[in-house]
Amino acid sequence: ETKLNYKNWDTLISDFSIFKIKTEILPSNIYLPDLRFFSKELNNLRQPVEISGTIKGKVSNIKASALNVKYGDNISFLGNFQISGLPSIHEIFIFANIDYLKFNKNGLQDIIANLSQTPTVLPQEFSHIGNCTYKGQITGFIGNMVAYGKLQSGIGQISTDVSLQVSKDFKKLAINGLIKSSHLNIGQVLPAQTELGAISFTASASLTTGASKKVKGSMDFHINSLQFKNYTYQDIHIKGKLNNRNFVGNINLDDENLKFNFNGDVNLNNKLSAFRFDASVTDFRPYELHLTDKY
């Protein structure tokens, strides 16, 4: 059942934001470009959409409950939300209580490419994270959002309390906030020869990146434990600034078989790498760390 209320056609055309709707949506298929009258950016979202739930309110302030949305084969959502600011996609403000959000590498590539109208290929390593599910809350404008919740993937769980800022052309991304995990197997998303395993960490960061842009920002990274060559290192602290492949800051490791302190600059951007630093090493036991079997 769907109810539409407006005074007359001229009023609707002149100010579509006052358009009122109340509908119970049974499982249905829609094609978003057919709705480009409401927002021209919808014309770029070409994947089929399945939707069900209850939607009511003005176009400028819509509330949805028990909403179940599937975009293509790789992105799906279940939860409640309120959206204000339509029909302009850049003025949209969202409050979403997410019971279930599922996505993977292919889904992210498709939606970023469709919105930016630029071919997008995420790093191949993203394939190893498998299907990701997120539960939590997302609040903010489409270009400046705060995400609080838990992300479960094929390599472990991450808790997030971060803000995400996206440029109007969707080609620049800024991330600020806190991310932590009690167990994340980063070795599965890196080349096998790295011999890295699971990591437990808490990280606060302020980073910017995007299409044709390198990672830049600052970070404060506390690693509770890190597996390497079947040995678990304890208590590593990394703090500094990152600009593409240039790191300036300090690294401290306080493990029973290696105590290490680094303070300086590592620049790998040029053909000739540059290392400028002060460092100290004590209590180094390479045999216990599985770095050698000779001693």
C-alpha cells in the first residue's frame, strides 16, 4: 500500500522536497536510473536493487524501518534510518542504525566506480578479506560521516569509531578516529613471503587518500601482539607522520627477546632510499625470535 499526498502537480514540480510518501514495500526490484528525476546521481548506479520495508515522510525527511536493501550481488543492508536533505545527494544527512551491512571487494569497486564515473580497481589483497559484515551506527552528511560499530571479515574483527570525509567528486577520502582489534590476521592480505600472522592493536589516525592520491597523515599505533615467523612479539608502539612511502617518527619495541628504539626518518619514495635515524637495540635473541637456527 502506497499513499502520495501533494496539493497539485505544479507544486510538486516546483518543490519536490515537500512530496509526502507512506508505503509498505513488499520485496521488490527497482532500477535506480529510473529515479534520476529525484536525484541525478542515481543515474550512475546501474546495479539492480532489491528492497523491502516501511518508508514514510517527506522526500526532504524520510524515515525507514525494517528496511532490507540489496544492491547488486555484493552489497546488502538491514536496519532503520532517517535521511534528510534530498533530492540533493551532497546535502543528505543520514542517521542509520545498522543491524546488518554486508559488502566485499567487488561491491565496493562497483559502487565507487559508478558514483565517480571512473574505473576503480582496489588492491588484489582486498579479495582475501572475503565478505565483510558491519553492525553499528552511521551518522552524518554523505561527505562527512561518523561510523561506530564492529566489522567482521574473513581475517578477523575490527571495532571502529571513525569519521569518513569524501570529496564531492568521490575521488578523495579522509579518515580520522580510532580502530582496534583483538585478533586480525593481516598475513592473509599480504604476500606470503612476509610471514606475518595475527595482530592485536589499537590505532588512532588521521589519513587522507583517494584515486591517484597517496596515503598521507599521522598515526599513533599501539600493537599489543604481533606474530612473525611463528613468534609473537609483545608491546610495540609506532607514532609519527606518513606521506606516501615516507615515515617520520619513532618506533619502540619492548619484548623480552628484543628491545628496540627508533627515532628518525625513512624515505622510500625515490630510487635511492634514505634512512636518517637514531636507534638502539638491547636484549636481542635472534634464535628465540626464530630469525635464525644457527645460535
